[in-house]
Amino acid sequence: ENPSPAASRSNPVEPQILSIYTALCADQLVFNSHYNRQTFLDGASALLTKLPDHVPKSLVERLRESTVIPVPLSQEIVDAAITRTNDEIDILTIVWNHRWEYDKGPSLLLAIVQLLIAQKARFRLHLLGQRFRQSPSELELVGQLLLSHYSENNINPGHIGYLNERHEYCHVLASSDVVLSTALHDFQGLSVLEAMTLGCTPLTPAALVYPEYLPAECMYPVHENDQQTALNAATMLQRWAKQKATGVTLPRSSAERFYPAALLSAYSQLIQTLTKQININVE
């Protein structure tokens, strides 16, 4: 049972301990990325060193007996990998497809958009993702800036908001040049991988999980100064806009290792191992 928000505020250690208890109850602990696994182990070790005596010495080692198997992309997305539909060479079309929450970096996105507009870049931004009752105000401001940008530069607007139909979502991704992540927390980056599958060039922070599967040319350096980080991302987008305008192909990165067919063997082996451990005969 998850602790109540009030309980979490009064005892911030409780939800952390609950995560460790949950992991210890499992027959097999599986993470969706090495980054996710390592941050969990580091966090558990740091917490346990702060606790009173009587913490079993082998506890963290038990947690280390875990494996990494990514969450597969949906077969629907893989099947939707169709021919590119974006033929506007003078406009770079960007898609940002995340939940409208603070851990997805709305402040950084706002700074990037402001820089692109100030630099008079010709770009379109699809601002996708699920919205909640209380969404970051930065995203509302991004939407307003974009509408003014489109009007002043005679550019067909991008889509703003959640797309209810899956085929519409796939169409927007397939018609975009770049998928942009400004995330502060991402343990696999499924939305980026979906866009990559549909032909987008990824542009993500050079941090979190992304270095596990993206080349350096598809990541922007992250600094303590958010404005410098935004400038790094905006500079790369400007460069790619010029490349597209001159017919130069943008960098590409494959997401095939996350396709269901590529992960089938790993999941099958995991399930067979577990069924043997608990003496279940599966035909």
C-alpha cells in the first residue's frame, strides 16, 4: 500500500524504504535501463548508511542481483514506421512529446524556444503530451510564443496538446524532423524512442539514460547554468535547420534494439528462469 501524501511529507524516508522492501520481495528484480538500476542502487546504499544499526550487510548485494531488460516499444509504433512526409526544406519541424509536468524540463524548453525565436530561426514545434489539471505555466507561455512566431513568420502552426488518436500521433511524429527532450528525469525515454522509430532525429540532454543508446552528435551538453544548456540545444537545432535547408541529412540513430522482436528472447529467458525457480511447469 502506497503511503499517503501527508505521510510522505511527515516521513520522507518511508516511500524510499517502501521501494527497497518492494524490491526485496521480488523473485527477480528487473530494471528498464542501466541508468535506472544504478541510480536505484546508489540511492538505496546512501539511505541504508544513514539508518540505525541492524541493517543486514548483504541487503544491497541482494539488490545487485538484478538484471536490465528495456521496455519494448509497441508493435503498433514499429508497424507505423512509414515513409517520411515532411518536405518543407526551409522549416525545421520539432516535436516535444512528454507529459506536461515539471520533471520533463518545461523551463529549459521555454529557454530554448525563446533563443530560437530571438535567433529568427524558421521552425515549427509540435507541443504534444498529456496535460493535467495543474500544468507548468512555462508550457502555456511556450504555446503563446509559438503562436506569435507562426503568425509573424507565415508558418503553418504546429499541434499543441494531447492527441487522442494513435494514428494522428504517429502522423505528427512521422512528419517531424527532430524529437526534442528537455527531461530532468528519464529512465528509458520511450517517447523519444517512439519518435526515432518514426524517423525523427533525437536531440536530448547528454545525461540520464540517453548516453546508453544515443551517439554524442544527438545530445547537447548539460551545464549547471540552464541558460548555457538551452544555448547548447538551440545551437544544435539551428545547425540542423541549416543542414536541412541545404539538403544535408540530419544525424540518425536506430531504435531497433527496443523493438518487440529484438527483446523477445531476453523476456522469454527471464520467464523460463522464474518458472523454474518457483517450480511451475509452463507448456
